[in-house]
Amino acid sequence: MTPQDAHVLASRLLVAARLVASLSVGVVACGDSGGDAQLTTAASEATSAGEATSAGAASTSSSGDASTTTAAGGTSTGDDATTTSDGGSATTGSTGAQTSDATTTEMTTGAVEPCAQQDDPPPDVGERAPLNDDPRFIQVYVNNIENLKTVNEQCPGDWADLLYYMQTIDPSPDLFLVQQIANTAQLDALIQRMNDDLPGAYDGVIANPDPWDQQSPCGPEKAQQTNAIIYRVGRFEKAGPKRVFQVFKNVDGECVPNHQARSETVMVDLHDTVADRLVTVASLHWSTFSGPGSDPACAEANIAQLDEELHQAGYDGELVIFGGDFNESDRKADGDLRDWYAAANGDAGGPLNYRDPIYWSCLGEAELSACLDDNWTGSGAQKRIDALFAQDHDGCRARTSRAHTITFAEGDAADLLLTGSDNPLNYSDHRAVRAEIYYPD
């Protein structure tokens, strides 16, 4: 059995085990999902190209402004207490009771179907505050920040546009999953800027504090690359050691551990001090290597491994959230879902049963494919390679709301609004995604 086959089998067994565990008599609390809330802040209206809405789901939209593209290598890191690696239907039952006059009555009790409520809308939380102290949901962003590109670099950009955008949206981020951060020094600089510009205070968990250098066509600014999880300290605290593990790449048709630091996934359990609940979070950046065989980019092996890692013993989040740069789009050229994405996306029938908030919101659109095309994230229109996924501790799709792909035009507009000027360069080669993710009831 190949390593990728082993991971796929293990993940399927884990999914089956979670479903069996949730098939208990009585009410089983499953994560709901819905996306019918609309963006309401006046500031967002001033800086956003608009989030289209539809009946039953909050839709997402994005401008079609072309992104710049650069090639880059990567790295990864690990700090304190790090561990690393390479590498249903409802059931019914009946009980009989005999009365004194010998009549027999059957009392039938049925188990609630697991995840029966996962497609319900999330609760109405009303107007959002700048700091999110609502225990029912968390505000999550994800972006490949491309080493915080600046105007004078070999591969220039205007990374601060994304921070300006965050200032116009309530609430500010509770979690920010970042890819392609250089090292601890650059992470500290980003966190300091967030502390200066956004409500609240932030801290982070980085995969590799000082990743090894790599060759990059963008020069020394991208010589180091790793991944990190930024969290708001007024909302979260670390609940255990981080875990760092390597993704797979294809070598001669076999999926083997990649060699790049930038492709190490970092995950951690965080304690939500407002809700008093645990969240398991992972930030990832998959390899760009491709080869022969049925899984040319090893994306199927990677999603199976990730699911297995997220549900291993010792990681006990009531929500499981992961996101990043998958370097593999959600769909093929003919519009069909790629196998890895079809396995992950429960709303498309995937057995791993995660929710992609953007896909969920697009389900409310008349043209699903057109909506997904509008939400491209990298390397030009119609290529969605960056995403968020979430599910609850019972393996049910998490309820989500206000999912949105942040356009480069929105970043420019926010910069202009807050500073009076803007450089037209994009904040990254990848468009960021945000969503509200709700705890199970």
C-alpha cells in the first residue's frame, strides 16, 4: 500500500468512526451552516465592490481585476513544544410495554440524524462590533501574504492594503491564517502592525521561526517562507503545543514528503476564552510539484493526511478550521470538481464533510460556476486555489456566514479611504478570503 493510499484509508475510517459515534439515541448536536447574513457596516459599503446576496445564503462576490503573478519557493518553521511528522442515516429502535389488561404498546424512539441541522442558517447575531465578543461565532481570514510585498521589491506589491481593508470591516479578525511569512521577525512585524491598526491585540504561532533559505525568482525578499496562525489574544489562548507536519509531493507517480520549508502545515488547539470552547486550527501551503499518476499533485493524499492530523488524539476542537494556499484549484477545466476538493466539500457530497464558506454561499446563486469563478483567488480569473474549510466536533459541516473574497480593488479603496492616497499595486498575488464561522449549538 502506498503512503497516499494509507492516508486515504485512514481518513475514511476516521470519518466512519465519527459518524458512528454521533449515531447515539437522543439529540445529537451537529454544526449547522448557513450563509444568509448580509454585510451591514457602512465602512464596508464604502470600500467594497459589494457582497451579492441571495435567498437562503449570503453570496460572495469579487472584482475581476487581474492579479500579478510571481513564482516563489518556500520554507517552514516550529517554535515552542513542537511536534513534527513527515510525512449517516438515522437509526430507530423500539421498546415494548405490556399493560395490566394484556394489551401491548410499542414505544418507538428514533435517534436524531447526525448533522440534521448543519444546513440551517446560523443565529442572528445582530450588528457586529469592532471587537467580537459574541460567543457564537469567530471571524476568520486567510491569505497567502507573499512575504508582505512592498513597492520597491523585485516583485513589488502593497501588502498594507489588506490591513486597511480589515479596518473597514466589523468585527476585526479573531483568526488570520497566513502563508508565506518569512520568519519570526516578519511575523512579529505583521502582528505589531495589526496591534497598531486594529482593535484588540494579537499573537501568533509559526511553523518554523527561521526557515532555511531557498532560491526565488523574486530575490532575497522571498528567500524564507513559512506559515503561521495569528489569533486575537482577547479571544484566544494557546491550549497546547503546536504540531508541524510536511505535505506530500509527487515523485515518479508516488506521493512522498516534500522537502520545502514553506509547505509545512502548522496546527494548534486554541481556547476561546469568550465562548469557553476549543478550536483546532491549521494553516497550510501545499506543494507545487506535479507528476504522473491518478493524483498528480498529491492533493488527494494531502487532504486525507490533513483530515487525519486534525482529528488525532489530543486535538479536541469543537470547531475544526483549516485554510491556506492549496496550489490546486477546486475545479478542472471542464468545471467538474477536482477529486481532493470533492472529498473535502460536504456540500458537494464529499465524505470528509467540511464546509467551504464560499462554495456554501455560492449555492444560493443561480449560476454556481459563475459565482465560483468570480471568487478566484490566485493566478488570474477562474482559479480558486485559496480557501477556508470548517466542521464541528461531530464531523458536521460548520455553519458559516458573510463569506467574502477580498478583491484588490477593495484593498485599494480602503487604503484611499483611510490615508487619502493609494499605490495601485496589489496586496498579494492571492486574494484573501474571510468568513464568520459558528459553533454548534
